[in-house]
Amino acid sequence: MIKFSNVAKDFRKARVLDGISLDIGIGERVALIGSNGAGKTTLIRCLLGEYTHDGEVTINGLDPRNNRTQVLGTIGFVPQLPPPLKMPVGQLIDFSAELCGTDPQRIHDIAKRLGLDIDAILTRQFVRLSGGMKQKLLIAIALGREAKVLVMDEPAANLDPEARKIFFDLLAERQNEATMIISSHRLDEVSSLVNRVIEMDLGKVVLDDRVADDVSLASTLNCRIVVKRAEPAFAKAIGAWKFAGSDDGLIWEGSIAGADRLRFHGMVARYIALVNDISLTEVTN
Amino acid sequence: MKQLWLTAKLDIVESLRARWFQIYTLVFGGIVALLFLFGLTESRVLGFIGLSRLLVTYIQLTMAILPIFVLITTVRSVAGDREAGVFEYLLSLPVSLSAWFWGKIVGRYIVVFAPVFLAMLGAVGWATIQGIEVPWEMFSYYTALLAVMAMCFLGIGMLISAVARTTDMAQGAAFLVWLTFLLFLDLILLGVMIQGKVAPEFAVTLALANPLQVFRTAALALFDPQLIVLGPSAYVILDLFGTTGYKIFALVYPATLGVLSATIGYFLFRRGDLP
């Protein structure tokens, strides 16, 4: 599906990618992790045919640079930083849909599932949307077409827990037919989403590990937490996950996306001294 | 072709919402309004009165403003878009590089040329209502001159954008190009020739190569066939070409320069890193 053969890239004599060779098959969900400057973005840009490089990158045997429209028509891309586009949302959707040969309504529908009412913001400039709205729209554009490869740079960073849950559901619907590359500098952000971890450092692959695929992207965890005393900071943090608390603020109940479990545990860990009891029950949808 | 028009449309919409376009439109619309307001159509210079007087002044002012405006706004927005990540996202969509690059040029050209032309057209419309005679031949030639002027500097701007990797570098290069053209206008050439340090042929070649000088001479040649107000180099040039020949040259050369610059820019763009 995706093949990197000895890919190298220099910027003014500084080696940013150093002989990367990888094979990524269909259905693989890859976490591309590494610190800033590790080469993740450069690798993604080589994959998108945006950078010239030594070595070879192919998607289904085709070079993305020389077969742009053919190859990029099968790739859905979500950048880490939304571009500062001044065009109205409606035009961005129409432009993308027309180039990708998809029905704009598909993008509207996915955005709606993510909690973004496109009709209300059709004439608003993209750059004027909030960070979360931009992210949802870019995800909707990437998923609103027949993409065989999904390349996403910190895609869930600006999403609230509810939208993240729907986002994971949307990925789950595609997991058997699409290859996903999710870039992040923190593994805990994406670990539950993937079945393969590729870590980069100084332009090289330092870890390439297939991980147990036990967590269903579409699963939900019902959770109950009992705390020792009512604490406003904890109530605020757990409230962001849409948990409902008892009147005395001691018992909290709600559900989280299976793929979000590590992130959720990270939040709970900050208040671990406060926690008396915690239970999680997986419910596969 | 569909991709090219989609990109052009996209660039037009982006430009229409940009502040530079609002200022640009205001400047050219304002110039025409001011020229009418100050009663320029009633004043006389070198035998010119009415709308032809206004058009002569308008094209002189446009020659001073349009090149630097087009150069700076083109390189700022193209290099700025690249720096801000707009290229990274939009070029991840299935659009060919030729459709993207030339689509941007087409869109930008429409946006750059339309206000200048519409301001002039507005002047013609107003003159017709006021019963002032419209010099159609002059209007047509000036329209063509403005069209190639926009094409020339847009092409150069796109070449600079393709070469420069940062907005600052692009702006600096654009300013330098404009300054070089400005320095080699007729007055400087005249000074150089008087000092006798360069061959007259070289000075004439410089004047022929400088699109600003070419426009200036062509615009003035319409109302001053002897080119008395210009320096000797322009006179020599006119003598070589003849009035009609020079008028044609003044359209063909800058247009060729613009298209050639844009073409070189395109090959550099597609050869290098895109974002």
C-alpha cells in the first residue's frame, strides 16, 4: 500500500530524514510519534508529494509527486495547524468536494455527526472559526470522500471528549478499508487508536512496533468514580468529560470512548489522591 | 481545466476578502474620482482636454502605483500563504501543480486588472453621461497597456514568489526589482549618456529592456510623438521603431516578459519543495 524506500531529505545540509524504509499495509493504523524535529512532518509531506527527496515513496505503486491527482485523490489529510484561509466555509467544502469528486453533502453529514452545524457557518470565513470548529471541518473534509489513506497530524487535539468519541467511531467505520497514519509527539494521545507504533528521532526510525489490537475503536467504557470529598477542580475536569455527579459531589458516572481510555486515565491520575474507587466496564457497540 | 478554474476562483475569493485588495481598489477608484473632482477634464495640457487629458494623467499615475502594488501584494500573499501552511493543506488535495500555479495567476490577474480597468471604464461612463467626447482609440490602447502591465509585473511577482522561501525575502526582492526598474528610467539614462561613460546603444538597450520605461514611453508617445518631454534615449528608440512599431513593441515585450517570468517561476515551483 505505502512504501518508503531509503527516503532521505536535507534542508541546507541538515539531514532531516535519513534513509527511511517502511512498508505500511492496508488496514494498518500507524502512530507516527517523536519529539519536535524528529522528521514526522517532513515524512508526511514526502508522502503527500509536497517535498522532493532522495529515495522512493509510492502509494499503490504510484509516486505521489508524479501522479498527484491520482494519488492525492485517495488521501485524506488533516493538518496539525489549520491553514488561515479567508474563504467562506461553503467555498472550502465545495472546492475540496469538487477536486475530490465527492458530494459536498457527505462532508456536511460527517461535520454534523461531529457536532458542527455547517449550514450555520456556510458564509463565515474559515479563519474566523474556533480551533475546534476548524478541526472538525478539516476532519469532515478528509473523511467525506473515498480516502484509502488517512494522514492526520494531531487530529483530536482540539476536540472535546464527545466529538473525539464520534471521531473514533468514524475512524472505526473506515478501519478495514483505509490505512491510517496518525502523527503526534505524545504516544498517549494516539496509542489507543493504532495497531502499530513508529517512533522517529533525528530523521530515523528508532522504533517500529506492532501493538496488540485489543481496543475496539467503536467501543465505549462505562465508568463510575467515587471520590473522598467534593472538589471543585475535579468536578470541573470530570464535567468536561460529560460525567454526571451525585448531589454531594462524591459519585461520578459517565461513559468514555474506548480509544480515549489512556487520555481519560491521564486526567484521573492528576486527582488520584482524591479517588476512592474507580470502575470501568467495556461495552462494544 | 476544471482544476485551473477552481483554483482561479479560489484565489479571487481569497483576494476579494484581503485588505490589500480593498486598498488597491480604493486607490484606483479614488484616483479617477479625484481627477474628475479637480476638474481635470476641463484643463488643457499639450493640446489635450476632456477625457483624453484625464486618461493621460490616470495612466501616468497607474504606472507609478501598479507595478509596486502588484509585485508586493503578489509576493506577500503567495509567500505568506506558503509560510502560513495554506500550501501544505491545499496542495494535499488532488490538484495538479500546473492547474494550481496557473490558476493562481489567472485568478490574481483578474483581481489585479479589474479595478484598474473598471476605474477607467467608470471614467468613460461618467464622461458619456456628462456629454464629454470619449477618445476610444486612446482608451483601447491604454486598456491594452494596463493589461500587459498587470501581466508583466504579475509574472515577475510569481517568479520571485517561486524563488524566495520567506515573505521577508520575497518582499525585499520585489522591492529591489522595482527599484532597479525605477533607477533606469529615462532621467538616469540621460545622465549616464551625458557623462559618456557607456555606449548610447547600451543605454538604449537598457531602456528597451526596462518595462517601466517601455510603458512610460508608449503612454507618452500617444500625446507627444516627438517625445520632447522625454530624454534622448526614448527619442532614439522611437526613431528606430516608429510610433506604431513602438506601440506594438510596448505591448508585446512586457507581455512576453511577464509570461516568460511566470513560466520560469512555474518550473522552479514544480521542481522544488511546495510548502
